[in-house]
Amino acid sequence: MVYFECDYTEGALPEILQRLHDTNFEQTLGYGEDEHCARAAQLIKSACGVSDADVHFLVGGTQTNSTVINSILRPHQGVIACSSGHINVHETGAIEACGHKVLAVCGEDGKITAAQADDMISGHFADPTAEHMVQPGMVYISFPTETGTIYSKAELAAIKQVCGRHGVPLFIDGARLGYGLMAESCDVTLHDIAELSDVFYIGGTKVGALFGEAVVITNNNLKKDFRYIMKQHGAMLAKGRILGIQFEVLFEKDEDNGNIRYFNAAKHGIDQAMRIREAFKSAGAEMSGKSVTNQQFVILNEKQINKLSEKYGFEVWESVKENSYLCRFCTSWASKAENVDKLIADIKIIF
Amino acid sequence: MVYFECDYTEGALPEILQRLHDTNFEQTLGYGEDEHCARAAQLIKSACGVSDADVHFLVGGTQTNSTVINSILRPHQGVIACSSGHINVHETGAIEACGHKVLAVCGEDGKITAAQADDMISGHFADPTAEHMVQPGMVYISFPTETGTIYSKAELAAIKQVCGRHGVPLFIDGARLGYGLMAESCDVTLHDIAELSDVFYIGGTKVGALFGEAVVITNNNLKKDFRYIMKQHGAMLAKGRILGIQFEVLFEKDEDNGNIRYFNAAKHGIDQAMRIREAFKSAGAEMSGKSVTNQQFVILNEKQINKLSEKYGFEVWESVKENSYLCRFCTSWASKAENVDKLIADIKIIF
Amino acid sequence: MVYFECDYTEGALPEILQRLHDTNFEQTLGYGEDEHCARAAQLIKSACGVSDADVHFLVGGTQTNSTVINSILRPHQGVIACSSGHINVHETGAIEACGHKVLAVCGEDGKITAAQADDMISGHFADPTAEHMVQPGMVYISFPTETGTIYSKAELAAIKQVCGRHGVPLFIDGARLGYGLMAESCDVTLHDIAELSDVFYIGGTKVGALFGEAVVITNNNLKKDFRYIMKQHGAMLAKGRILGIQFEVLFEKDEDNGNIRYFNAAKHGIDQAMRIREAFKSAGAEMSGKSVTNQQFVILNEKQINKLSEKYGFEVWESVKENSYLCRFCTSWASKAENVDKLIADIKIIF
Amino acid sequence: MVYFECDYTEGALPEILQRLHDTNFEQTLGYGEDEHCARAAQLIKSACGVSDADVHFLVGGTQTNSTVINSILRPHQGVIACSSGHINVHETGAIEACGHKVLAVCGEDGKITAAQADDMISGHFADPTAEHMVQPGMVYISFPTETGTIYSKAELAAIKQVCGRHGVPLFIDGARLGYGLMAESCDVTLHDIAELSDVFYIGGTKVGALFGEAVVITNNNLKKDFRYIMKQHGAMLAKGRILGIQFEVLFEKDEDNGNIRYFNAAKHGIDQAMRIREAFKSAGAEMSGKSVTNQQFVILNEKQINKLSEKYGFEVWESVKENSYLCRFCTSWASKAENVDKLIADIKIIF
């Protein structure tokens, strides 16, 4: 059985395991104050083209989102997000558990527009009864989105411009950041992400690490006491160096092609996803949505699903019409090309 | 430089790294629903002598404490704890951040007594103005305590009896559980811990794992929907198998001596701590407190501190009187015997 | 200037002020444990046809909603509500501030259907990833709704049946309860409200009191420790008798017609609202929505608005099309018939 | 039976009831935006000698404390308070429910010292592990304290100086403010209170009002969006004018002696308390504590308690030694001189 169900089915890049082995008996300070974390932060700042950002290493996505958002908002403020945003759907109310409403916007393709953010913020402050409503205190977007789409540089810049005008920080959830940046049609770079947001994170869990998310805070106003709030959220790993080591490996340059390993890992996942996408399209399948990243959505009938399910794991999301189901195939840094070869061969057969 | 500063200066048991390597490209389900977690849970239940407990794997101690406590208390309830308890001092208010007061009891040697718990609970319900005060909703104790002491079986049984009588769950924080159970003077077993509490956790971070805490819920009333609350707390690791694999290794029997590896690891830390303790005592140093575990507290003068600091890292906690400081030396599963040899030799010299 | 802007523009029924005067120097216990509160609770239970409900007196609507909801939900649970529900829109995130997501349902005319509630609850528990989402833990409806509509007895019974089947409590926000029950087309009685919910409240603030809401808990499982949570929410008035006295007056029978004063007060408000409604309809105005209660919504043009605004206060909610605005006229127990006469005369003139 | 049990046994100053009657059918805006609130705020600012403070009217003490504290602190911050402080003991964890730890200081006579506050704040920031602990974010003191004592002007100034030096706001809980300011030995004025704090409140509930607390924010940094947080806490009364009217009456000058009514009301309570105190002292009773305000603490034996209990209500707090109990007699603006006469006569008899 080969799984294309999600992007966290395997462990980590072998280089990461090797480095953990090599450093295992080094003695270091705890809580992220070791030299590996320091070096990893340096590598990340360099890759982002920012010299004075604060970089923090956290364990997982939900934890990172709630820590960042909780560190920024005052009690009466909420966070604007696309209704399909991870914080609005799949974090068991972690944001509300910190006291804050997610101000959901009905977006398209998992994205919100600058105009939507502007309307919500302007509308709030123009309302004479504003005090009776949750005040928009920040904007949250996912890059790439939960449905695999990406914002263009122009779209990002427009959202940032709106945020700047209203004094409302922009937070980019980069749980799958690598897969977004490596998408063929992507015109956004990691430098742009750093420049066009106030705080964002680089997801390790889904792009080559055992676990770990690197938060980058570029807006000076958001830096104060972030580590206190990490600790309060249980997000300060005792052996912080485990995170530092992983991000060191991820942001070092690969010896083979000279690229940052994180990008290589993401690129591999994208390549395999595109191969699967092409196979489905060539076979005449109907793709769903506009994903350009490592999650591909295709409409299959029951017979096709049953046939593929004999050998492959993938998610059947929902019935779209009679005998038609929306299915998700997900690749990652770890997807083996030979497994994708087999899937492609089997796709040809079932159509 | 050799560090005796804390018990999380190194990585993990080599067997753990090896297993992570061996399983790296297995494809598994996420969020702790994989076979490694299932097997680890089975091994733990077996080691605890309980067949129907729920076992959950979380990442770190603060996270575990807040998740467990938040899952149990109603909004108006607080948790009784020794004033030196980790949740009362060193978690940046993580319990309060969930809405609950820590009802601190002035204990002795880091411990509370059954009588103190009884007084607080009985006193509350006897007060006609009880509704104006936080209701004691559970009892939290650390085993071993933050100052290295341990409860006797009789003490634990007495606390459990009080808790049972009042219908108030008892939660044992076992961040360093192994070091407690392996202490020479300890008359408590892992079976006792499971029997004499409603929920407890087995700390991996400080006893051989890269990270990880295994929560064991034995009281059926506390089991419902725990995973929802884990997720909300950011405590459900995407690649949950990383935790499962580590606890599998820790709770398998070691090939050399047939003991559970977790206990072997803890025993090693204890042995080294006792050697250091004996060295100080032989040299005529004044030990502080009643620690029988891997943290040893000794009174040193400035000259002694300076001398030892040339080669060793350890914590100077506080001034106790003129030119006398309380110092902590901490060992772990990873403390090398040869380093302890060197320290012992140097202790002899400075006195 | 005469105001039809909301239903809290005046003070209280003169009988309430008189009673406050008459009892002013009585000495009573604090915090709602006085005889006035006891008698008011008795009168309310009698009016509701329930003998063993718990009745608590709180100060305002937002406070009542957050106290009730907070007392019921576990941390990972949310409350299902119509997207136009007061808790979802106009309480500055008070529910989220207690840690709970409002699970908004797109209703019609301010109402949700039993089928919608059923779908949301069933859908949640059927989802294999349910643990990653907020669990529906209760259902909230407003009677009447924020737009003046009411549920029929059959609709209420159907929602209660769904709630009962899923073990999810039903909470009815009765901030304007009197105006709902006194609506001409209403087939629901106060007995029905008590029978078809698990907890509800009878709004005093908008129906004759200076302030005050009476919570009635009929479901035994929801009664425990409610007063603790009131206190924590700042909802336990020191001079609780002020609330008791007001609800005594409201639930005593009026000497003139033998009806409960609360219903008389509400009936007066409804009568005036219906007169205004008829005047607009007779004049050929387009009414908006299906309100049968004390808030009436009408479409006016700019000229009409300007003319009426010279003498009357009312709310212009939003532009509906060119030169057409949705306006709200709100009456209450305190609306003077002669003022409504004047408004009616002026309505005739402007059309 | 005559009650000396607390200072909220009666209703309100007759002038307040009269004014509520006189204004009952005025139509005003809701939520504190009416002219009565505006005028009351003006009267209060004038009485405080501050021209640009923000004044808000809330309903009760617990609500006020949690709203003010929640509006100021960031998530990782706590509030320093005397261990006997109301927020630490008698608010059912309302502060923790907002996510914040009360950092209790063992004070004397219900008071903390500037040195204690300084030690706690300086100690925190000097600790290399500060991030693992709750950061002191504000200081809370009660004036008068829960045991009837008061701070001198010098003590207040010293605390304010410490707070200012650390950039930590000082909040004065004035639930019984009038009784403190009117104490004979008090060298603090309302002007001083306003000058020597960043925010404070003037308690109405216990000093002549039906209910109500007036928050005065003098520090500009603490003013922003306070009304949002009031609303979220259910602390924005729909008929806000009820609060405005009461504080108008309280802060107008009394026709008889030209003093502000609030001070007259408090002075009356103090006078009666001093008469009771003198009676006990003359009779040879042992007074407890150093209360100079309207709560007086006296040690009585069982026989004395039984005898007095036949005619008077008062609180028996605790057993202090065999057959000796600490009892509290509490007066207020409403205590009738003739009732105090009777009590004094009976005190003479029982000794």
C-alpha cells in the first residue's frame, strides 16, 4: 500500500536524522537558547533577506497559530481569516480558546482579497455600534492555502497595503510554505513573504522535518515578550536544539545542487504532484479547484476509487454529484518517484 | 566544559535515534493513530499493570499539565498544588491562561500532605461564602517533586484517599517520574502510581527521549474527548508516530539486563547523582533539602563555586547566608560516568 | 423628539420604582439570597408551570448569555447559533472570551431549523476528523429573534427533539421574551418555553425593568454550581434584592386585569408596534422581514426619512437600493399611545 | 432584628430613588451615552481634580476588577495584589478566568508595601528564567483594604513611584472608597487617589447607590477601547443612564451642608462605626486589626455572641482561641443612629 493521503506520512530528511545522531551527546542549554537555534535563525534570516527579524522555533502548526495570534491581539479583537482557513476549521477552536473570534470571510479558492479585508476593517470602524462587535485586530492568510492555491505577489502586496493603512498586522501561515514557493506559477519569493507580512512561519513538519515551525517576526512592535507567550502555550521545547538542528539542516545549502534543502525538499513534492496531475488530466479526469501545489483534487467515480484504493491511500473528501467524488492526492518531500510511476500507470488503466 | 545544569542537555538514547532511522520511510497515519503509538500504549499499560487506561502522547511538560488540567476542571474550579509546584511557578501562568487558579498550599520539601488537601477541600465546602471562592476541583502533585523529594506509598495512598472521598481527581506530574521510581529509598512502583492516581504522566523529555510525555488516564470519567482538548492545546503532533516510536523504545525491555529501558535510563541518572552526593558528603559539604533523586542541592562558598565553574556547569540558585550559596547539580540518563569521576576528583580538591 | 429607536429608552414600570421605594430600608441578605428573590423565583416557576427549576437573577443580556454558555460547555465545545444571533454579532466576542466558538448557521429570518441543527451535530460526529474541529455542545436560539420573528411551537419542539436525541442542551435567549409570547400569531406559551428548552431566560431590561434577566434552568444536569459561575462572571449583584423586587413586581398579577404584569407590559409594546405597522401598510409602505413583535422594519426613501426624523428617532439600518433604506421602528412597554398617534398621523402625510 | 453584617443590606439614598422616579420617562440613548452619564462623569472629574480622565460606569465590583485588569494586561502578565485582596480571594477566580495569575504578596493589615512591589517586579526581571514565570504587569491595591485599613498618602506615593519606575500601572480598587477617605486618620483625598494611580474606581454599591462603580482612567495609555472590553465583560448596562443618574446624585452637593453627597453618605457610616468601636473599647473588649473604617473587628466570647445575636446580625469570622471569636460589625450610609444606640446599650450589658 502506498499512501498519498497527507504530507506527514513519513519521518524526516535523512540528513536531519544524521545530524541528530551526530550531535546527540553535545551538551547544550535548553529552551532554544543553544547555538544550533542561533545558527538556524541566522540561516533563516539570511534566506529571508532580513537582518533584524526575530526567529522562534515552535513544534506544530496549531500551536504556532494560537501562540502568534494570542501574542498580538487585545481581548476584544479578532482575526480576519478566510472561512476555509485552518484556524477557522481544523484547530478545535484553539483561537477561541485564547479568547478571540475568528472573523471569517467567504473567500474564493481558499483566498481572501485585499478588498474584503478592507471592507471588513473599514466597515467595523464606520459602524456607530462598533463597540458591540469584535474589532478586527489582524489578518491571517495561508500560503499556500488549505486547497493548494497561492496568492500572487500583487495580491499579497495589496493585502499588506490594506493592513498597513489600518495598522492591522498581517500574519502568513506557512505550514506548507515551501510547496507554495516552489509552485511553477508562483511569482512570490521567500524575500517577498518576509517583506509583505508582519509575522509568518516556515512550516517544517510538512516539508522535511520530523516536526517544527519557524516563526519569523519582522514587525518590531510584535516582538516583545514573545518567548513568555511561547512558554505559556507549551511551545518552548526543553531540548530546543532539536528544532534548531532540524532548521539548520533545512536551511543549509544542499551539496548536490547548491540550493537550500528546504526548497529542494518542497520542489520534489511539487514535481511529483504535477506528474500525478498531468496523469489525471491526460486520462481525461476532471480536476477540481486551482491547486498548483502538492495537494491535487480530482473527481473520480466509485469504480475508479475502488480500483485505486486497492493499492493507494488517498482521501475521498465529499460527494459532488451522483457517483462522483472529490478526491485528494497529496505528495511531499518523501514521495518516491517509483511509487508515483506506479500510480500513473494505474490511472491510465482506470479511465 | 561538562554540564550538570539540567536533565535535558543531551539528545536521546541512541536506541531511539536508531529506531527513528529504521522507521523513517514507513508510511503511517498522523495524529497518534499509527501502530507505533498503539504498541507504545500497550507497553505502557502493561508496565503500569492497567489494562483499560487511555494513553496519550504529548510533547512537553507545560503543555501536558495545561491540557490535562483544562480537560478536567469546570470554569469555577482550581487545582490544589504545592506552592513550589511547577504549574504554580514555572509555566508562565499556563494554567491561569486556561482560566483556572492554582490553589497553592505551603508544603514542605516540595510536598503537600493529605491533611492539607483535606483541609482545603473540606474548608471550602464548609464555608458559607464558598460560591465567592474558587472551588478545589483537583489535586496536582509532582513525583518526584521539583526539589527532588518523593512521596512514600503511604503518603500517596493517604492523598488518594482524601481525593476519593471528596470526588476530586488526583493528577501526578511525572516529568521526572523515572528518577523518582528508581530512587533507592522509593517504596512506590509504577503500578502504585497508576493505582493511586486518576491521571498521571510519564516524562520522556528528561528520561531518555528527544521529547515526549505519556499521559495515562485510569479514571473512566476523565477519558471523554481528551484528544479534542489535546488538539486545541496544539498538543496533537502531526507525525505522532515520532512519540510512539520513542515510547516503544523506552518501554521495551533492554537486551542486556531485561529491564524496561526507561527504568535503566533513570537508574543511570540516579546512580551518578548518588555518586556526586556521596562525594560532597564525604568532603564535608552541607547538602540542602532531602533530594533522593537526580537533582542534588549543596551549599558551596564563592571560592568553591569559582573553582568548580572552571570545568563544570551547574546552577547557583540563591544566596543562603554570607558567602554561602545553594547550588544544584543535576544528572540524567546521559551523564557520563567518566565526567562524574572527574567532578568527584575535583570536589575532593576544593574542600 | 420622540424615540422609537430601541426598547430601553425609558426607566421602569412605575410599580417597580414604587416597590423599590417601599422596600428601601428593609435589611436583607446579599447576593440573591433574600426573600424577594425567593418569592420572585416562586412566581416565575409558577408562571412557567415548573416546580423544580432553578431561577437565578442576572443583570444584562450579554452577561447572561456568556454565564449560561460558559457554565455548560467543555473547552472543546462550541454553541450552534443563527449567524444573526446576538451572541454571534453584538456581544464583542463575549462567548469567545470564555473560550468557545460560536458555530454560526445561515438561518432565515433570524431562525435556524431543526434540520440545520441536526445536520451540524450529526455531521460533526460522522466526520472521521471530528477531533480537529469544535464539537457542537449546545444550541442557542433567540425568542423572539433579533429581527422580530418567532418560532412556532412545532418548530421549537422539532429543535428540542433534535437536541434531546444528541444530548445537546437547548438554550433560549429571551431578552425580549415577552414581546414574542404576546405576538398575535404566537402559538407558544411560557409553559412551552420552559418545557421545550433546557435553560432559558426571561428578559426584564427590555420589558419593564430597570435591568435584569431571570435565568430558568429546567434541566437538572445544568444546575450544579451555577452561582459560582455567576460570581466569576461578575453577575451576582451584591444587592440582589433589587433584581428580586423587580421580578416580583413583573410576575405578580396586575390589579386591573388580573394578568401577569410582565405580559401586560409586553402586550402594550406589541399593540403599539402593530399600530405603527398598520399605519405604514395602509400608507402603502413596503414592510421588510416577517417581524410580528415590537420591532418593525419598513423601507423608506430619503425624503420620508428626513421628514420623520424631524420629530422621531428611529434607526436607519442600511441602504437596500437607490433611495431606499431599511428603517427600524421599535416600541416597548413604555411607548406612549399618544406619541404613536402622532407618528401615525405623520406617516399618513409623508406617503 | 438589626443587621450589621455588611454594607449592602439596604437599598439606596432616598435622593437616588427620587431622581430615578423623576427621570423615569425621559427617553435617552443606551449604553452609557446619555446626558446623565455625561454629567455624572463631569461631576466626578471635577471632584477628582482631573480634567481629561475617562470615566466609565459599571455595575459591580468583581465585574469592574476583571474588566479593568483584563483591559490592561497582556496574556503572560499577572497582577500583584495583597494575598487578602478581593481579587485573590472573593471573586471566584474572575481574574484567572480572564487568563491572568494574581501574584499574591503576603501583606500586613491587608496592605502591601512599595518595597514588596519593587522586590517582586525587580526580582522578576533580574531572574534569568523570567520567561518561565508570570510577568508582573500591574499592581492592585484596595483603598480601604478588605480589613478596613487605609494607606497613608506617603505609602501610596511610594507605591506609585515604584510602579512608575517600572512602567507598571497602579490600579486602586475603591469598592469602599468613601469609607476610606472619610476615615478620621486618613490623610488622602480623592484628588490624591486620582493623582497617585493610573486607574481606580469609586464604589457606589456600598456607599449609597443601588449598585454601580465609577471607573476613572487617568493614564492615557489605558484608555483605548475600554468600552469594547466593558461590553465583552457584560459590563455595559443597556439603560446606562440608571448608573449615570445615581452617580449624578452621589456627586452633587448636598443642599444641607454643601458637601458632595457621596462623602456625606460615607461619613455617616464611619461615624456609626466609630460609635460602635468606642462602645466596645469602653466596655473593655479587645478590638482586632487596625480598621479605621466602616468595618470593625472585635473579639467576643460565645456567651456575648449568643446574647447579641438575639437582636443583631453580624458576622462571626473565625475562632481565634478557646471561646474567643473574631466578629465583624459593619455599618454603612444606611445604618440608623437609633439602631446603633440600641447596640451600644446592649454592648454595655454583655460585658
